[in-house]
Amino acid sequence: MTENTKKAPEQKFGDQVQETKNKFINSNYITKINELVEQGLSVYLMQPKTSIPYKGSRGHLDATNDINEIKRLIEAHGDDSNVGISLVDTGLVVLDIDRHGDKNGFKVLLDLGIKFNLDEEAVEITPNAGAHVIYKLPDGVDVNNLNHVLGTGLELLTNHVTVSPSSKIVDKEVAFYRHYGIKITDANVMPKWLIDLATKDTKPNKPMHSAMYSVSQRWEMVLNGFSEGERNNQAVSVSGYLLRINLDPNTAFDVVKLINSRSVAPLPDREIFTTFKSVYEIEKKRRKRGINDRTI
């Protein structure tokens, strides 16, 4: 491939975007998305400083590497959108090391005797000073047979991940994702210690207690609906989460109904109402007693 050939996609994309309705689009934003597309990755946009897809979007299910479509999305939503990449069918997985509140995935790894050098990995440093470490799947490892919850503050992402130049609000300040180390598509092969962590359970995707769903898993439910076999647990978990972040109960119920409608096998309306009402009553009692334990 010649040098001119390599530059062609970036030049074409940049020219197209800069010409749209005389609207200024941040060049760093274009450059980053170009880098992702040139690596063969599919991207999708989210609302600024959040992991919430734009209205009418299905998030990573609508991810694309089509230049014209990306141009259209930037025209519609602007360059302050958050950016994610789809991991589906890429042969890539992401170790999400959370560092927030009482969670510290780095400490958990150290306690397990696991040490590795981030300088040698493909990494997205997260706004909370955690890390998304990107790996290639080894030959013979089926992504569908891997656990997602690996420990406190440790999760394996296999569907999608947020990347720079995205940002989030942390302690009332804007904090950015930052790429670190090698390119995403040059990622190292998943190490044995991580394979062992992700396959140690003979039932890798067994249903979890509702309190164990992570925030990212709950937002994945918003995109894809409830999973058959876990619908009730997931409905409880999402309902509790939305009420705990002080979302108006009517709005929270609308969100739960929307998630249910996106499910392959939705729960009956009456059952969704009963489940949400039960969680709502529990949350009211918890607040009245001033209890801070996390039971939903």
C-alpha cells in the first residue's frame, strides 16, 4: 500500500466533513474517528459525556465504518458526541478495569498476583483513571463461552466499548478518555491469566443476582432489551438503578417499559408494572429508613 493510498480515506473524510454546511468540526475529532475507521473498526455516536445512544439509534448495533454515514451522523449530532466501537465479529475483547468509589480493579489484579505492563498494551484510560485494555481472542477461544463479570471492578466487554475522544462528568468536571500504548488493531493476544479468569466457571454466563449487574450491562439492556431467562432479575436491577439515581418514577417506568419492548421475548405489561411497583416500594422504604446498602 502506498503512502498516498494510506492517506486517501482521511483526506476524503476530512474534506467531506469540513464542507458540511460551513459547520466547524474539531479536527482532533475527525482524526480520531479516521484512525478507528482506517483500522477497520466500526464506530457509533452517543450523547455527549454519556454512554446513552442518540434517540432513534441502537448504539453499537448501528455501528458503521461507512464514511458517508459517519459524515451524516456528525452533521446531525456534532463533534461533542461520545464515540464507541463495536467489538462484535472483530476478534477483540476488552478488560474493563474499574476504579471508582470502593471499586479498584487494579488492586484486585494485584491481590490475584497478576501484573502486566500497560505500556505494552492497547489501552483506553477512562475518565475515572481506570482502563480498558484491548486484546485479541486467541485461536480456539469462543467469545460466547467467556464470563463477563471477573471480579469486583473487573469486567470483560465483548460487544462494545467507549473510546477517546469521548468524555464524562467526574466530580462535576469534564474528564476525557485517552488512548495509550499500541494501536487497537495491534492489540496483544489475550493472556493465559485472563483466559483463566474468564473461563474458570463451568457455566460462564449463568444468571447473576440482580445487584451484580454493572452500569454498562444495564445500559446494554437499554439497547438490546432483557435477556430471556434473566428478564425478571434484569427488570428488578434496572428499576432499582434508575430509582437510586433519582430519576422521576414515571420516567423510570417508561424506560423499563421501553427496554422490555426491545426484548426478544418481552414480559407481559402487567408483570412489568408489578415488578417496577415492588422495587419502587422497596426504594421508598429504604429512603425512609435512611439505609444506604445496595440491595437492588
